[in-house]
Amino acid sequence: MEYPQLTREQKKNCKLSDEKIKQIKELYKQGSSMRALGKQFNISKTTIKYWVNETFKKKDKEKAMKRIAVKRQTTEGKILENTKRASSIKKARQNIEELKTYHKKEKRYDFNQKLSTN
């Protein structure tokens, strides 16, 4: 299923339209400070820096990708741990069953027998 691509104006979480981004870039080139632009457009200085500075934008995207990779590794690690834990529980149950079978053959202890309290 293919979803329609929304423009910045259609996305509800975007505060800036394409026009405003162009305007911010022009004003910054003309000498406006990031703080002043932030106040004018009611956004943070970091958001202004994101749209004005290409290296900052690249670094920000790299950080986001690293966070995603770490989260993915952590999730995979947890899944692996749970799988190992489940397999060791399964092995322990198998060992218990083998012990029960052994003891029944040797008639050492009847696991179905109830303990009597005197």
C-alpha cells in the first residue's frame, strides 16, 4: 500500500512552511541572528540552526540514525536474551523429566506419591 506524500503545510507537526524556511534562510544571509529569527518565527534557535546550517543538519540526522541503531541493537539483544532464557528453561524441564524417568526406573522415589506428615 502506498501512502500519499504530504507537503510541509499539510503535516500537522511542522511549524514551518517551505516559504517560511526560504524566508529564514534569506534573512539569515542578510545578517539576522538565529535568536532574533527564532523569536520572529516563534521557534527555537536550534530549529533555525537546523535549516540554515547544512553541516548541523547532517550531524543531527547522523545522531538520529545512531540512536535508532542503538535502540534496534538493544531490542535485538533483549529478544536474544529471552530466547536463550526460554531455551534454558526448556532444557531444565527436559532434565527434570529425565531425572523423574531415571528415579522411576530405579524405584528410588515415586514423584506421584504424596508426602505424609507425621
